[in-house]
Amino acid sequence: MVWIALAGGLAAIGVIVWSYRRKASRSEEAQPERPAEGWAARLDEDARVAFMEGLRAYQDKVGPLRVSDERGVLTVHDPPRLVSLHLLADRFAGLGTDGLHDPEESVRELVAGCVAAERPGVLHLRADWLGDQVDGMDRRAFAAAVREIVCPDGAVGVTGWSADEDAGSLEVTLAAVDGEEGNTLLLDLARVLDGYEKLRAERPGMPAGALLRDVLFGLLAADGPGLTWTRPPAERHRAALLTADRLPADRTPAGPPAASPPAGGPPAGSPPADRAPAT
């Protein structure tokens, strides 16, 4: 009788557990899927899966990549390139069923085209951009000085930034406004340095901060070369960065702060860390 009672108790427990799991499963199934945002919204679900499969294959067979969902940037490490994910997603969508049938080859060809030729949404970098120092600034200090002008702490409309002094790049993300998507500036520090050294030769006595400010404002106003955006920029995007700097005109750029973020990593309060395509 004891065994019968024990078996009956275990059976009852099993029924309760099964019923609970079934209800939990139904509850999970009922959760609505969060709609895709940013660059991913340019692709339907099947295309997004295929696109990410293509990026994973590229990383496995060609070379490392880094995906920044929040900034909408794909980083190619060798050779160093920054590519707009909005641009890539649009081009992948344009392939139609061909992209879905062979995402590995489709994405490889799209990325290879960006690696080969610079265009709006694609920025080519130079890993050897600063060998020693310029006006007492090494790579880290120069990148920090540029960042301090383009997006100083507390700049209105800036939601995050990422500086990589090794590859020579600065990315600055601007917030969405009135339903319009945000945007990310991609800046090549090597070409900023080229402009800085050229202007230094013309104005040898000019303070470093004022000199660098003139170079950067010239690049931003002319929209390059040496910069691009993840999406076609509106006038407000340029204006936000042209008016971001509030430092005195004669201030000499200081070295980077002690708590400066690591290369390629955002500061506290910035968007989540970048990721490699999942394997």
C-alpha cells in the first residue's frame, strides 16, 4: 500500500509539473517578437537570417568582422574598413532571391566590393596613420583631441562614440529626432592628420587646438573626403557636430583622460558593446 501511495503521489507531481511547463510554454509563445530596428529593419526575417549567415561565413573563411548594431557599422579588420550596415542591408535586399539562395557568396561579394573601393557609407582607413608624434601628440592623444572637438562630453544629440587609435577612426552616433532615424559619423583620423600637417606648415605659430578645429570644421562642412555617414546625412546631422565644440579657440588639446575607453569600445552610457557575427 505504501508503494501504491508513493507511485500515486509521484504521478500527481508529474501531472502538475507538465501542466506548469505547458502553461509556461504557451505564455512564451504568446510573447510578441520585438520588431527589427535600424539597419535590420531594411530586411525581412528570412533576409536577416540569410544576411547574418553570410557575415558569419565571411568571418570564418575570409577574415574577422565586428558588428555594431546600435551604430549601424560593420568593421573589417584586414584591411581596415568601416562599412555602413544600412548600405549593406539595402544591397543585400536588392539581390532578392539570389541573396537568399546563396547568402555566403552574396555577402562575400558585397563586402569585397566595399573593401576594394571607397564610396558613401564606406570608409578606408590606414593602420600606419601616425608613427611617432605630431605637436607632442601620439595616436591616443591625437584621437582624444579630435573627439574633444567633434563630440565633447555633454554634446547635445550625441548618444555615443567609439575611438580606435590603432585603426585610426572615430565613430560618433547622433540621436533620432522627431521620428527620423539617428545617424553615425565615420571619421578617418589619418586624413584629419594629413590636413593638420598641411595646415601646420602654412600656419606654424597657430595653437594646436585652433589648428585642429579648423581642419575638422572644414572636413565636416565639405562632407569629406575622410568622412562618411552610415545613412545619407540631413543638415541637422552636420550642424549638430559643427556646433558641438564649445572649447576656447586658443586651447591646446590635452592628452586623453585617464579613464579613456579602450580602442573600439564605447564609454559608460554608450550603446552596447560591438559583437562579432555569432558562430
